[in-house]
Amino acid sequence: MTPADFHQENSIDSSSGDSNSATTSSDLERIERRRALTRTRQLRYLQKKRQYENDLMASVATLQTEVRQLQQYLHQLQSAGSTPSFLPSLPTWTGAARSNILQVAQSFVRCFHSGFSPTEQAPWLPCVSPEQEHIRFAQQSIHPDVRHGEMHGQNSFLEQWRRYTTFFGALALVPSSFELVTHDDEPESVCRVQLTMSLDLVSTTFQNVFPHLLQPQHASLRSLLLNQRIHVPMTLMLQFNDEGQVVRYDQSLDLVEALHPVLGSYRDVAVVLQDAHISACGHIGSDVSSPRDVRLALSFLLNVD
């Protein structure tokens, strides 16, 4: 090999080494950029997760405070020496009147045991000769200005039952007890009905009752609930006037107890009920007030699952 050939070979080796060095450096830079991007994404994810946890814990704390307040209020009502202010004095009931109250309460549950699917457009009442059983019952046994939560009137009463029937795939009422409620020396003017309301969760349920679960971040909860049947413990308080008509109708639904077996987590239950279109007294729909209050009805603790 001549000196010129040796010099040329060394030049080739040097160029090859520089090229490999440049390639390696470029690869390292790309790897480092990728690592930095991954760290940034992980940091953002952790920040969002911590924020979500903080918001959820704040919501849990609020729920627990409201539960304690409701329990105190219930205790005050139970220990009061007279009829609460929202239950006006009613005339003394005879044995026949008491029997009539129980009959009306039982007819109420029997009439609405599978909901209300009207054959006519609202308003349904007043009506000279209603053909549908539900409307006849409301006209005969429900006072025209019946109070139920923040609503009043026979048509709004029927509308809520129509919504439950329409927004859920199926509805079934199964009563467990009927009890006349007394307040010391006050007459037996109130009937308390304990029952279970079974509801099928379908696509229209999410559109009208749980619309926030249609958001992508709640897809897993939605898939857990879709096509499930929940069994909701329910209490009806029916207050009667001296003519045997229902003048006040109050209901409480323990949706927490109903949803927890399906979801397996009270935290998930809180998310589901957080922005649900359900009022504190069980009214459903986008036009009801205070939708978040329903998360509490109802005696649940979110300390642990």
C-alpha cells in the first residue's frame, strides 16, 4: 500500500466515524425529546388526577355536612311534641275514614304500579269524563291543588309519573307496608307507604336524567349502568284532607342504596348523582330545581367504599 492509499483509507474511516457520531447524537436528541414529552404528559395527567380527587373530596365533605344537617332536622321532627308546621291540623278521623285513607293509598300504588303512559296530550285535567284509570284516580282522589315538593296541581303530579315511565325502560312499584302516621294527639291524617321502585336504565335515562354521563370521561360509568335494573327504596307520605283527598304528596328515593350495588363505589355514586336532573324530592327533568341535593337524601357516608 502506497502512502497515498493509506492516507485515503484513513480519511474514509474518519468520515465514517464522524457520520456515525452525528447519527448517534441525533438519535439521542430524539430520545431525550421523547422522554421530556412523556414526562410532561405524565405530569399533566397527575395534575388533572389530583385536581379531580381534590374536587371529589370537597364534594364528599359537602355531602357529609348536608347529611348531618338532614339527620338533625329529621331528629327534630321526630322529637317534636306537636305536628310539624308543614302538616296543618286536620279533623279527627273515624274508623271508616281511616279505612278510606288506606284504601286510597293502596289504590294509588296499584294504579301507578307500572307508571303512567298517557293516551292523550297534557294537560289531562280538568276533564269531564276521563277514560284512563290514572287520570280518573287523580281527579277523584288527588286534590286539584295538591302539593308535591315545589310543584303543585294534578297535571304536574301526573307529569312526573309520565317522566319516570318515559325516561326509564321499565318501572315497577312493589309496596311493603302502609302505615297511618300519628303525631301525639293529632288525628291520623297521613299515610306512610314503604315500597321499592324498580327502574331499567336505558339510553333515554342518560339523555334526560344523567346527561353529564354522556361526556367521554364518564364512558366507563355509563357502560356499567346501561341496561341495568336498579331497585330504589322509596317512601311516600300522603296527607289527606277531611274529604279523603290527597292534599300533599311527598316522596323520598334512596338512589344511593340503589346505585351502589351496581357501581361498587360510593365515589362513583357521587359522580353519577353530582349533576343528575333529580331534585331533592325525587322530581326528574332538566327543569327541576336544585338537582344536586338529591345526592343526599339519603343517608350515605363516603368515607370508605
